[in-house]
Amino acid sequence: MKNVHDGHRERVRDKIRKGGLPSFQQHEVLEYLLFPFVPRKDTNEIAHALIDKYSSFAGVLNASERDLKSVSGMTDNAALFLSKLPEIMKLYVNDVNSDLVREDLSGRGNARNFLCGQLFGLNQEHVCVAALDAHSRLIKCEIIEQGSGSAVFFSVRKIVDFALSCGASNLLLAHNHPSGNTNPSDADRAMTKELYLTLANIGVNLQDHIIFGGSQYYSFEEHNEFKQIQNLQKVIKEGIYNYV
């Protein structure tokens, strides 16, 4: 028996061939993604229901498999696929960036793209640390902390131990703000300052701490926050009167 939605689905595919997915609205992208997993229903209605419930395309992909199943019309396979799509996208991003890893992470753009890939698609706060050699080539990268949906704290001791175990000369630190607000909190600044000074005492340079949120980012290095810490170091070492 012919599916009554076949004609519509073929028109959607033709539209993709001609203009690509960037020409689609968010619900239309979801509608298309659901085609293989919901063969006998109107996926346009399901896509609208998903956007209505989760507010955005990203909100849908950040939802759990269990929550997605609760939406009328969703199949088990569709819920599983959408819930795992961020992980699939992360694998792609990391593979694209793999050439950067084999070379070096000294450039701002290289480091930012690599770290963004490590935290891509995570809907809770995570802390990522990358140990680099003296030429800023990657030695090892790990997610070392995971917090709640809105907060995470990192252990300076754990990061220092990680740097020492890798024989790192340089370090990159990053964490994500799922809220999309990339402004560092007072706690972010305090922990970054403590980490920078502690690493400096053992001969390891903290090259940057980057906070990612949505499509935005905040770089401590680009905002000269490390320079302020360096000035403080100078005051402490030389004495306030000599410094002035």
C-alpha cells in the first residue's frame, strides 16, 4: 500500500537537493530527520510538537530518549536517534579537527576549535583540560569534571596532577555554560587565578581558559585576564613599592 505521505516527503527531499538544509526552518529539519524512523505518520506534526515542547532545535537534541518518547507520534527508534545525534555530530567535529591535533594548538583558532569539539553537544557543565608540550602539540585531553546543568567546580589539585602526569609544558582549560551565557562567574575567575599561579610555580603555562555557551565563547587570554594575574605576580615578587 502506498504511503499517503510519500509525495510530500519526496518534495522535501527535492527541496534539500536544491537548497540544502540551511534553507529549512528548524521544524522542517526535524521533519526530515524523522522520515526513516516514523514511516507511516505525518512527521511535520511531530516536528512542530517537538519544537513546541523543547523551544528550539537544540532543545530537542538535548532532550533525553525517555522524554522524547513522551511526545505523541514519536517511535522508540526516532527518540533514540535524536537523543544520540549530538554525539554523532561531536564525532564528526572531532574528526574534522583531528589534523589540528596532529599539528599544534598554538593558534587561538586552533585551540578554540579543538576545545569546542570536546564540549560539543553537552547539556551539563563539563571541564576539559588539554596537556600540551613545549611546542603546543597535544599530549592528552580529558574531561575531568562534570557538574549540574548550571554549575561546575574544578579541582586545582586534580588539574596540576594531570599536567604533571603528562609532562605538560602548556595547558588549555575549557568548560561550557549550557545556559548560553559565557560571562565568567566570580568563582570561574577565582579558580582560574589560583590555577594559573599554581601552574606557574611548577613551570607550566596556562595558555587559555575558554568558556563556551551556544555559539559564543569567552577567552580569558583574549580579554587580558592573564595579564592582570601576571601583574599581580609581579607585585607579589617585587613588592608593591618597587613595582610602582
